[in-house]
Amino acid sequence: MKPFIPQLVYIEPNALDYPLGRELKEKFEQMDVEIRETTSHNQVRGIPGETDLQKYRNAKSTLVVGVRRTLKFDTSKPSAEYAIPLATGCMGHCHYCYLQTTLGSKPYIRAYVNLEEIFEQASKYIEERKPEVTRFEAACTSDIVGIDHLTHALKETIEFIGKTEYGRLRFVTKYHHVDHLLDAKHNGKTRFRFSVNSRYVIKNFEPGTSSFDERLEAARKVAAAGYPLGFIVAPIYRHQGWEEGYKELFERLKDSLDGVNLKELTFELIQHRFTKPAKNVIMKRYPKTKLEMDEEQRKYKWGRYGIGKYVYKTEEAEELETMIRGYISVYFPQAEVQYFT
């Protein structure tokens, strides 16, 4: 899996008022990537493609360099108090991803260059809550690691949080391009998490991401660099043979991490869910998907903003949780399971 390089770049004029904006423009010019101007990262027009599907796929390889104007951070429960907005969008093609609907008609990737303003706002949140620790999630609306070899915004954020007393940073990734982050001065205040799943889920629903083995190799590097390590098992999906599939996942995970310091290891468990709007979008974008989304086989659960989602029925969800927690207790008895949702 090669590092992401955009095929097309849009830049807001205001982005060039910031050092990172100018640096990215120069970088993409040297790489001979086509650069266009856009008045706003929220209204990018002219992405090539004759059909909606072609435009969607081309958008996934388009990077927009802009200024984050809304500096009120969203909440990010249960993983953190706030989402720190470094980027929006992802180059991956995970069929089940909730970004399918939250980004809607804007599936292109946005990188924000006004880092000092973002850090200033984060400092205010930390100050308001101290002496309580304030956790920031950097991967709510993107896979930030997937573009950070280009922007290094995540690396700057890791070092910013590393200097704080009461701030903590968290993010999750499906990419293994972590080498530039290994020497960051994190001071143990950033938890580096990897998304893992059964062979079936990765093979059928996660195109455009690093392989399981690549993620595990990156996890070993990250742990060796002293980062607290975590794994998100998501979405936990009831495919044929799922019991054995997830058991194998934890066996492979255990073998791969043999000899690694796992003193602060955490797991987060998220069952598969979907909304009606998401189902409609997924079927249009991935018409041959094997993803099961039969509302009659699920339980309806009210979500934020009155938008409900379909999760597994109570007994099935409890079976999933019991099984996965059991595997973790066998293979990683020292680990903390932070939540199942």
C-alpha cells in the first residue's frame, strides 16, 4: 500500500496566508500535481467525471487545502471530549464507513492549515476543564495518518499536546505510513490506535487501506517509539464463521505483538450499524457490496440529532460483546476494554 498522493489539488487563496498552505502548494508544484483554486473548501466544483460514481471516485483522490473557519470543536463521545479538526475526508473505500453520509456530496479530502488557531482553541478547552484531563480525537472525520506524510499536521499536534499538562490526543488509522511520527516528542500523551478486523471484513469491505499485516508492523513500530497503543475492533460484523474469524484475529494480533510492551493496551469495540440514508448511498457507490443491511434483521436505535441507526438485535449484540471480550481476556488479559457500543 503506497502512501496517498492526490491526483488533483484545490487550494483556497486564504490558505496561502499560513506557512503550511504555502509549503503544500510548493510541494505539489514540485510533484507536478495539478493545482486549482477554489473560493471555499466547502464548495469545490469541477471534480472530473461523467457519472456520479466517477466523480465520487475522483473526489477520493482529490485534496483540498483550506482554512478551518469553524473553531468550535464537536464532541467525540465515547472516545474523547472533543474532536480536533485537522482534516475531513478519507482516501479509503470502506463500504460501511459513516463518512458515506456525514460527508454526503463532499467526499473529497480536506486538510486545514491554520494549525496555530486550532491549537489556541484546544488550549482554551484544556484550560476550561483542568484539573480534569481533556482528550482530543483527531480521526473523527478522517483517517489523519493517511495524509500526514504530506502535511505533518498530526505530528505538530502530537508535539503540541505533548507539551500540555492536561491535554491528551487520540486517533485511529487503517494506514501504516507512520515512520515520520516515530520521533515526535509525544511525552506519552498521545494514544496511537489501529483499526483491526477479521480477514473477511478487511478483504470484502476495506479496499484502499493498508493490509492487516502492514497495520501490525506499524503498531510494533509505534509501541517501540513509546506511544500508548490501542486497537479499535470496528465494525464487529456477523459474517459466516465470524466466531472463528475474530478468534483468528486475536491470535494473529497476539503473535504479532509478542515481545512488545503492552502495559497500557486498550481496546474499543463497535458493532456494525447503518442508517437508511447510509444504506442508500452505499448501494449507489458500491453496488456489488456484500455488506448485509437488512433492516428487518436489526434493531432500531435512536441516535444523535434524531437520526436513528440499525444495530444488531439485543441478543446478537450481547453475543458479540461476550465473545470478543472473552478473546481479549484470553489473549490480552492485561488490556483495558474501554467500551462496547
